[in-house]
Amino acid sequence: MAGPSLQLIILVFILEFLHFEMIKHGYCNQNLHSICKQNEKKALIAFKEDLVDPSGRLASWRGEDCCRWNGVSCDNRTGYVVKIKLWNPYPKSFSGDGLVYELGGEVSPSLLDLKYLNHLDLSRNNFDGAQIPGFIGSLSKLKYLNLSSASFGGRIPPNLGKLSELEYLDLGHYYSQTQTVENDLKWISSLSTLKYLNLGGVDLSRAAFHWLQTLNSLSVLSELLLFECQLVNLPTSLQSVNFTSLQVLHLSNNGFNSTIPEWLFNISSLKRLDLNSNNLYGELPDALANLTSLEELDLSENYGIGGRLPRKLGNLCNLQKLVLTDNNIDGDIMEFIDGLSECSNNRLETLDLGYNKMTGNLPKSLGSLKNLQYLILWRNSFRGSIPETIGNLLSLRELYLSYNQMSGKIPVSLGQLVSLVVVDLIENSWEGVITESHFTNLSRLRELSIGKFVHDTFVVFNMSSDWMPTFKLVYIKILGCKLGPKFPTWFRNQTELKTIVLNLVMISDVIPDWFLDMGLELEELDVAHNQLRGKVPNSLRFTAVPVSNVDLSSNWFEGPLPLWSSNLSTLYLADNMFSGPIPSNIGMALPSLTDIDLSRNNLVGTIPLSIGNLTRLTTLDISNNRLSGNIPQFWENIPMLYILDMSNNSLSGTIPNSIGSLLYLKFLILSSNNFSGELPSSLRNCTQLYSLDIGDNQFSGQIPVWIGENLPSLLILRLRNNSFTGHIPSAICRLSLLHILDISKNNLFGFIPWCVGNLSGFQIEFTSDDAARYEGNLQLVAKGRLVQYSSILYLVNSIDLSSNALSGDIPSELASLSKLGTLNLSTNHLTGRIPPDFGKLEWLETLDLSKNQLSGPIPTNLASLTFPNHLNLSYNNLTGQIPTGNQFQTLTDPSIYMGNNALCGFPLSVECDVKISPFPGQNNVDIDDKNELEKVWLFSFVGLGFFTGFWAICGFLILKTQWRDAYFQFVERMLARNSVYLHRKFSGMGCW
């Protein structure tokens, strides 16, 4: 009996236990899927009704249980709504399916009925400038509030300061892009529980002088993001630091303009510090090493931070990311790297020191930074070679060493970097041979850049013809290396290429068929400065994102111009042997073109009208061809044109008025054609012109006054070899930036304006930074011959007024043009003396005053000129001794003085009787005495002659009465006749 009874008891126990578990499970399940409160459901419906929901994100907001609605969460125990999370998951408004996912409308005050709401996220929506509701400050249970990038408007309501339990507040870029409102921060000091604060992009200029003191009261704050807040003022001292829990501080783009403040070094808890783009200056302090917890430090783009990298900075063993790009940091990198290498557990992943002035060699200890993933050292002055130890950086993904002064061989150990994706080594002076061994384990390599744009090749690629690399490149850029003579066969399996730059790599071949059959869709193809030949096929394809570029210039390509994909952006085919006409449909076949350079080919025919369809065009260079016909009238359709060069063709006719509609035109180069007529006045609208070159044509009329009045940015004015007449307009003197003026070989007459001294462009030393303002080639007479200038145009300072009919004196004001290098006034009718102040023209190299009517001595202080290597004073009326000294001793050609019969001295064969002092104003005493004696004899004979003549006539009239009467009668008759004549003359003219 005992057995069955025991079994019965056990069975009853099991049934009771199962019943209890079922009840328990049902209760818990009910809590897990709590049915929301009816009043809160109504509040949510009212909230939804005030929203605009174009994509139906709130379509689930129906049914009885609001706790199951999308974006709504309830407390499992009580059923109260505690969270509303309606952030937009698509940051660019569109998800890709064409729907707009941003919520809009208004935020309903019905949210106040959600008494237990502690999390509200409406970020990345679009409330179209609506005010942030002040009632949010009454949601007393809120711990999390995120309204960032939601396009609200107005100021932040101070009521938010009532959220006494708030721990997370994100209002970054809360406002609409069309609105910026100044905000204060005084309301925030009461949020004592705040741990995360993001006000990035919010205008806090009202708090600029008290923001730090206000925020310093938030003792539990862990993350503070105040980037782009216009705070301006960064206090360098703080009496006591209270936010000792701070781990993240982001203060970039505030324009502080100060040194790095000392109080920062007392926040030992700091892990991330971002002060980039703030105009900070001064040296990096050693006290940075106090921040031993620091993992990320960004001081980039301050431009004023200088000095050396402190060695103690290498003691930050927790540092994972160091970004100091775009500053003035100099000195050696070795101590810093050595310091980091001593950390037993080095964690550095990103080292970005680009765009500084650092020098020295890369140390071997670089190889100990085993966790390094990004090494960015470009745009410095590092020297030496890449250390072999770089092969130890097996985590390295990107290596940027371009634009330094490094040299030597590329180490084979580079091929061991199994994680390497990007290698950029261009614009250094590498040498040696690159083989397959350099790429052994680089199976992940996607971008490769190496070489330097110079003609002296020191890097040679020596790959076997059957080598097929394991990597798949997307981007390759090789400059000035020896990759040829054959087109590289190892490109055969590079089927993912988007950018190919093989510039100046000594390829002498045709583009192979296998390359054309690869089906590549390229963003850029640059094979310029090689010896590629043959016809260019039309089968190449180009993508439209972001732009597509083709540069085949300086090769031996021939045949008709090719037309490729309609989405091509730039087309550079200059300096080849292309022939035939420019395709008449070029503007329709390639409508996206922004830049066209077809110069230096054998193109014939006229300029196609379809170019007028290229509405995005900024550069058009069709110079140095054999084009003919007139310039078409389509320029109103190309409003963004920046460069227009049609020089050295056989174009004719006049300049069309519509070119004056090119308001952004910087370079107008029409020289060496057959253009005629006057310059159209519409060109006065091209007020941004840097260069106006219409030389070597048949233009006529006067030089327009509006050139000086309306083209203030003009650097180059070249009207050489035309048929302009009239005076040089004084308005030219207003061109304060002009430093090349060539109006030679015209029919100009009159005086040279004295105001030439106002041409202050000839007093400025232009630098290589100004080189971007020059385009094309320019022919000028310098050093006695025609010289072609291109890349160094910014260094040329020249005035050429030769071969006209100018008269009068040479203005002494020319001597104030201190940077003048060439002055040519030859073949005119100038008179007077050579201005003595010309000796002050320290930069003068060429002075040509030949074939004029100048007189007097050659100013002796011309001998003080430092650089004259061409002087021509021939065929004038100069006198006296030729000055000696300095560079004049090197001017040994006597022909530069011929035609001046009264000149003497070296290098002429005529010796001077009396030595003339080389110093002005100090003549020989004997000459002065001789001149004084001559004056005495001259005045004596003149006086005696006057006395004799006077009494010979007047004496007879006094003594002979008959002669006296006859003389006075004769005078009276003559006066009477003249009186009658004048009366008739002026009566006929109506003057009486």
C-alpha cells in the first residue's frame, strides 16, 4: 500500500507544481506584453495626428495595445509608456526606394499625459523650423532626450533645465539649415545628473565668455560635444576642475585663437580630446603626457601649433589615434616614435602628421608599432629611405608618404604587409628596381601611387611578362618611372580598375586590344607624356560618378578625334597628331564636358556650333591648330567659361559681342590669327580677366579706355603687332596688378603717360603661390629676342612700347617700377635725356632705347645696375663717355652704341679726349674753366655786334631828315593796307 500511496503523493505534488508554473508563466507573459493604458494610447494617437508621416512609418499605430506599436516601449511591469524612439534611420532623407522617411509637423503636448516617459528620440527628422516645445521641460521623468538634426527652429527653451533626472541630452544641429539662432547656456547648470551633452553646431555665442564656468558645475558629465558652436573664447586657466569624470571633450571649429589651456591637463580621466580647426598656436606642451588615459587626440587644422613633438608624448601608451595634420610642427620624429616603441603594450592605430614641416629620417623603431593601421606622413620634409622594419606592421592598412624629400630604394619588406590597402609614395626621389617581390603578400591592395613628375627616371618596374598579381587594384598612379616600353601586361587581370594614371612612364606602344576588351568603366584615364601611337578607339567607357577624366596629351596618337561616353567631364588631347575637323556633334555627344584641350594638333575646319551646348564648360583650348572661319555666336550658353584660348590658328573676322557675356572669364587668348576690327565694348563686362592677349592680328582703332577702367584684375595685356592708333590711354595706369604690358608694333603716337609710375604690379614680387593665375604660353621680346614663356610667367615683369610713333621725353616715373625686368622703348621718336633714376631699377635685365632721338650723356649711375644682360642704346644722339663699372664691363658688343657719333669709350674704338667721371655731378675742373672762358668771349662779341648794328641804322635816321621822313611814311602805308585786309577777312567770316 505504501508504494501506491507514495506515488499518489508524488503525482499530486507534480500537478500542483505544474499548475503553479502555468499561473506564473501566464502572469509573466501578461507583463511581457503589457496592454498600454487607455489614456496613454489616446495621447499617442493625438501625438501621431499632429505629425506628418509621408512614408507611413507609423502605420502600425493602431489596435488596442500601443505597447506593440513601432517605436513605442512600455514598462513590462506597469504597462506605462516609457520610451518613444522615432529617429529617422535614413540620414539623407531617402532610403533609396524614393520615399521620404522624415517625420514632420508638430510635437503635440499630449506627450504630457505620458507620466513615466523617460526616453524621447525624434532625431534626424524634419520639423521645418518649428519651435522646440517648451512643455518638454515638464516631462519630469526624462532621462534621455535626442532632438538632434531634426530641423527645429528658435532658441533652446530654458524649461529644459527643469529635467532634473536627465542623463543624456543631444540637441546637436537641432535647427533648420536656413536658421541660426544665438543661444545661452545658463539653463543647463541645473542638470546635475547629466552624463552626455551634445550641442554641436548650435550657436552658443551668447555663452562665449561663461560657457566653461557653467559646464564646470556638471560634476558627473562624461561626454561633452560642443563643436562648431562659435564659442570663440577658450579660457587658459580654470580655478578648479569639477568635471573630473569627463572622458570625451569635443571642441573643434570654434575659432578659439589661443594656446592649449593648462586646465585640460588636470582631467586625468580624459580619453578623447578633439580641438581641431580652432586657430590654436604655440608649442605642444609636455604636460599633455599627464593625460595617461588618453586614447584619441586631434589637434589638426590649427595651422599655428608648432615646435617639436615632445618626447614625453610617446609615454601615452593608451593612445590609439593621434591626428596633428595641418600645423607647423617641425623637427625630428625619431624621439616620439622611440618613446612609443618603449610601451610594453603599444595601442597606436592611427598616426596622422600630414601637412607639417617635420624633418629627419623615419626610425627603425617605427616597426615596433604593431597595432598601427593608418600611417599618414605626407606633405612634410622627411628624408632618407623607408626602414626595412616597416615589414613588421602587419596590421597596416594605409600608408601615405607622398610629397616629402625621401629617397633610396623601396624595401622589399613592404610586400609582407598583408593588410595593406593603400600605398601612396608619389613625389619623392625613389630609385632602384621594383619587382614582383615588392607585392608578394599584398593581396588586399586597392590603391597604388608611386613616382615623381620628372624626366630623369630612377625607378624601374621589372616584372616578368607572365606575372599576374594577387591584388585587384581600383586606383593606380605611376609618375616618371620606367614602366615601358611595352604596355604593362600585368594589367590583364586588373578588372576592377577605376583610375589609371601612367604619366611619363616611357611607354612606346599602341593601346593593346586586350586592354580594350577588359570592359573597364573608368573614372580617369591619364597616359600623357608617353610615346603611345596609333588611332584611339571609341570603345573606352567612362562612369559619371563623380567625374570622368581623359588625358592623352603629349603622345603620338593620330587620326580623327575620338568621342567616348556621354558622361565624360574633361578631355585633354593636346600635343598629338590628331587631324581632321573637330566633330560637329561634339557638344551633343559629350554634353557633360567641363574642360577641353585640343591644342597643338593638326585640326582643320571651323569651330563647331554644337560647342554652344556645353553649358558646364570652364576651359576651351583649341590653340595651335589650323582652324579657320569666324568665331561663332554662342557664348551666352557657356556662362562659366574660365579659359578661352584660340591662339595660333587662321581664324578671322571680328570678336563677337557675346564673348562679353562671359562674366567669369579669366584668360582670353586670341593671338596669332587674322582677326580685325575694333575690340567690342562688351568685353568691359569681363571684369575678372587676368590675361588679355590679342597680339599678332589686324585689330584697329584706338586702345579702349575701358581696359583700364573695367578690368582691374588684369595681369597681362598684350596688344602687340596690330594696327591700333591714337594715344596710349592714361586709364591703363589704373591696372595696379599689371606686370606684363606689350603694345609694341602698332601705330600709336603722342607722349608716354607720366602716370606709368602708378603701375604698382611692377613693384610687387609675385611668388609661386600666384602661378595658378596664369594659363597658356606667351611670346615676349626679352634679351633682344622673341622668348616663349609658360610656367614662369608670374616671374616676368615687362613693358614693351617699341615700334610705334611715340614722342616726347621718357617719363622719369618709370624708375619707380622697382621690379621691372624688361623695358623696350625702341623704334619710336622719343627725345630728351635718359632719366638718371633708371639706375634704381635693380631688377632690370633688358633695356632697349634704340632708334629714337635721345640726346645727352648716358647716365653714369646706369653702371650700378646689377642684372643687365641686354642693353641697346644704338641710333640716338647720345654724347660723352660710356659709363664703366659693374655689369657694363660685360657689355662688350660695340653695336649696342652705334649710331651715336658723339659717344666714346669702351667698347667703342673711339677714345675720349677728356675723362668723364663715373659719378654724376662731378665733372672735370678743366672743362668747367674752359666753358667759362668761352662764355665771356661769346657775350663780348654779341654785345659789340648789337652796338654797331643799332647805331649804323638809327644814327642815319637821326642825322638824315629825308631818310627819316621816307621811313615813317612807308610804315604808315603798310599799317593802312593791313587794316583794310583784316577788315575784309573778318567781315566775310561774320566776325564784325
